[in-house]
Amino acid sequence: MKKKFYKKSKSKENKKFPSNYRSIPEKLNRDEIAFFVGILAVLIAVLIISLDLYSNFRQQKSLTQERMGVLRQVAFWQNELKTHPNYRDAYFSLALLNFQLRDLEASRENLGKALSLDPNFEKGRELEEILNTKY
């Protein structure tokens, strides 16, 4: 009887898939790693800038809505003064609203009218003191 010699089979570890099945090469050189890190850094920067822009947009929208509310109140008190021209609180409210809008001249003018109607108006004197000392 003749002895049969069998070839040793290759171990499974040595078998490799064809290159078209690989999504990430086995060995990346330094240039490829730097490229991937650069792309990742750009994507992170775009994400951070986008979040910051969205936050600024929301904040600006909120401030605009707040300003519109103050302007509606100004219009309301101006209409009240047309029907009641000697209404001290309307002038004082207008002075406060103009102060919020940073229209200091209009604030001083309305406060002066409120104080001319009631010289002993305590809150009016407090606002006058603020306007004179800080602004």
C-alpha cells in the first residue's frame, strides 16, 4: 500500500478577503490618518458653529418679541393719553417704557409731564434720580 501525502491546508488566519470587500484598509499611512482627522475636525467645527448660530437666532427672536410687546404697550398708553390728557400714571408708564427702549429723551419728557401733574409722586422722583445720575 502506498502512503498518501496530503498537503497541509492554509490556516484560516492567512486567508484574506478580496480588497473590494474591505471598507477600511488594514494599514493607513500618516497622510490618510491626517486627512480623516482633518475631515472630522471640520465636521465638528461646522456643528459647533451651527449650534451657535441657532442659539443666536433664538435669542434675537426672543428679544424682538419682547421689544414688540413694549412697543404695543407704548401705543396703548399713548392712546390713553389722547382720551385722558391729565393721567399721571400714563405719563409715568410711558417714561418707564421709553427707558426700557433706551429712548432717554422721551423718558425724561414723559417723566417731566408726570411730575408736573403730581410733584410729590414718589416713584417718579426715583426714576428721575436714576435718569439724572446714571444717564
